[in-house]
Amino acid sequence: MRQTVRRREYQDDVKDRHAEEQEVAELEKQTEELLQKQMQEMADLEAKQRAAGYLFDDSAHIKVAIAGNTGSAAVAAKQKTNISFTGDDDDEAGKKKRTLIMLDDAEGLSPAQRDQRNAEKLNAMRDALPTDRTALWAIKIKWVAAITVSVLLTKHEASVCH
């Protein structure tokens, strides 16, 4: 009778170990499937972001061309080097500033007409924005247009202040 009980306990132990091994194998399988699914989702998200212009290929090779001076050492010593790493050196006061050329399609318009046209564009953009919060947050941002709007706003604010 005692042997029967011990045999039954041993068989139960073997069944428990077998069930535990199957459970561990199933969990590993589920974990692997979840990791594969996450990797696929991350790859899809990255592809969408690259297509939208949010990501760039950081692993692209950078080509650096270094051309040596073929002249003599005396010529090289005479050349003035202007290397600035921080951008706030005291030597910059003597540098000639380049004049900026306004790229505008409204040639022939007076400054007041340009300001009026820019104000109309800004008002049209403002009126095109949705007032509903969910619709507002669903808008995809077009960064080039956002920068253009920022420049227009800055010019408009500057002309209003003066």
C-alpha cells in the first residue's frame, strides 16, 4: 500500500514537471512571438516616419575631402585662417556681414501691400485651423510650411511693432 502511494506521488511529480516544461515552452513561444510583433511594428513605424520626413539615415557615410596646399610653406604662412568653433569670438566684429536678398514673389508691391498680403495669408491660415481639440491634434505638421509661417509671423510682428 505504501508503494502504491509512493508510485502515485512519483507519477504526479512527473506529470507536474512535464506540465511545467510545457508551460515554460509555451511562455517562451509567446514571448518570441511578441518580440517579433514588436520588431515588425517598430520597423513599420520607422518606415512611416522616414516617409514623412521625420527620420534620416544616420548611418550614411560622410565624405570628407581634404585638399592640401600645393604652394610653398611661405605662401601657406601668408594665408589668413578664420576658424571659429564657438561663433562668439571677438574677431567677428571686423567681419563683413553679407546682405540678405529677399526672395519674394511680390516684386513691384509696396511694403504696405506686402504686409497686407502677408496679413491676409496669416488670417487665412488661422481660419483654416480646426477649433475642435481632437481634429487639431490629428493634423500632420508640414515643417517647411511651419517655418514659412514662423518667418511671416516674425516679419508681421516686426512691422506692427514699428
